[in-house]
Amino acid sequence: MKQIILIILSATICFGPSVALLVAQTPPCGRAVVTVGGSASETRFIPAPPAHVKACVRKALLAVAAKPVEETDTSIVARKDMRLWEERRQQNMAAGATKREAVPGSYEGTFQIELAPELRDDIKGTRVAIQFKKRRGFIGSTEQATPLMEEVACLVKILSPTDPRSTPAGSVNETTKIEHRSVTLPEGTPVNLVLTDILSSTSAAEHPNDPIVFEVSEDVLIDGTVVVRRGALGSGKILTAKASGHWNRGGALEFEIQNVTAADGQVIKVVGGRNEKLGGASGDVVFGGGVLGFGLTKGLDVDIRAGTGYKVQTVGQYNIQVGG
């Protein structure tokens, strides 16, 4: 009988856990560790339009190591992805979870997400139903509907329903009238941003010239006047991007945040948002022989969750025209 060698690859063979350098980064809603808990089926009312909720569902799937495979106007079917599962496990451990706590549920299974418009207490919103079914014969927790629902609800709150590229200066509050005046925005003014979509080393390597889109997460006030609005556009640039490869080589991603848009449309240069990450080695179980089995194993990509926060500072002094 031909002998089959089982090789279990350590998660520290290559680059180890992802690292971040030279950047103040915070996970979406402060949740660096996303793992199992709650239930396998959950229904919730979310006070936001269905289109916005659906977009946030797509972005939230990374947190539970799943990818969409089918989609209609009112539903999404997503399947767990082994490589994302291992990536999520390593990221949970890097964030302080124990080996047992870090496991993001069963690595084989399917999410069924249903969305429907709903009116509750005179508030228009969306009824979201999530169910996770583990693939028969695989071990691991099925309590994964709740973590996904929490990530969706988080993203709905912190991301604008409008693409910041369509309203780069942010939405104007029509009920508030401000007298026209010039306000000085000093150098070094802090600005908080969030990443509007998932950022992956693979997609960045395929489209290195595409800008990275952020949005301002809090109004920037000078003497009580909003000079940079919440929801305003922030832009970044890919510096280095490499997809993961064989021989357990992890992906690489380096980018910087370059500017934000002020309330009067001026483009403001910022600094402090430079970020460098390396993907880890894969922990996949591989059947094969010796070096050949190892060589066929791909490392892990770098995937950053939508809603990840960054703190930058303005460069130079600007006169912002507000009101009018």
C-alpha cells in the first residue's frame, strides 16, 4: 500500500501573524476578535435601507471567513472559505485570543441571508434573517449567525449609505444654516477615517493603480464649525501589493492615506496613514509527499475588514470657506 504522509504546516513557518507599522489602526466597532457565539440562526430589524444593508452584508462576510456564491435582489448565499478561515484564526490570535477562542467556527458550511424592507414604529428599515448550516460530517461550532449579524449592524452604523466618491465633501445638513465665513484649518488637525470596503493584497496586486477609498467617520470641528464633514472622501494609494503564492508564501500589502476632502471641496493633504502588512503561512492540512506537498501549499493573503479605522493629521494650513 502506498504510504500517505500527512503534513500539518505551522502558522509561523513564514511571516507569522500580520503586523501593522506606522499607523493608528482600530478594528470595526473595536472588535478585533471575531469568533463564534450566539446562535446559528438570527433575525433582526436594522433601521437602514435594504440596499445599504445588503452592501454591508457583502463586506461583513470577511469577518466570518465566507465568500458570496449566489445572490438575488433580496438574498445572498455565502460559503465558508478554508483559507479565509485560517487567516481569521491567525488574526484572532494576533489580537489576543487563545488558540481555543480564536477558532472561527466550522470551516465548512453555508450562510443563507434574506433581506426584506420593513416598517417598525414608523421607522423604515430592513428585516435581516441569517442562518448558518454546517456541512454534514464536519466538526466545529454552528454559532455563526450572530457574529455575522453583529458585523453587519456595525458596518451599517459606521459606513454611509452614499459612496463618498459621489459626494466627496460629504452630505450637507439642509436644516442647519451657517453664515458664510472663512475658517482656518491648522496643520496637524486630527481626522478619523474608516475603510469603506474590504482591502485585499490579491485585488490590490491585480489593480495596483486603483485608489483606496476611505470616508471621514467624525465631523472635524474648528471653533464649533464643521470644516470636514462626516462621510467626506478620503483617498489612499497602494505602495506595494503581492498576492500569496506557493511554498507557503504569504501576501504583502503596503499603502498610505494621502488626502481628505474639506467641506468646501478643497483636497487636504494628510499624513500618518501609512500601513504595512504581511500575510501569514497557511495552516492547511495537506496530503502529499515531503517538499512537494509543502510547495503546493499557498500562504495567506492580507485582507483588511471594511470599517477599519485610521487616524491621520492634516499637512499644512488651509482656509476653508463654510456656509453661504
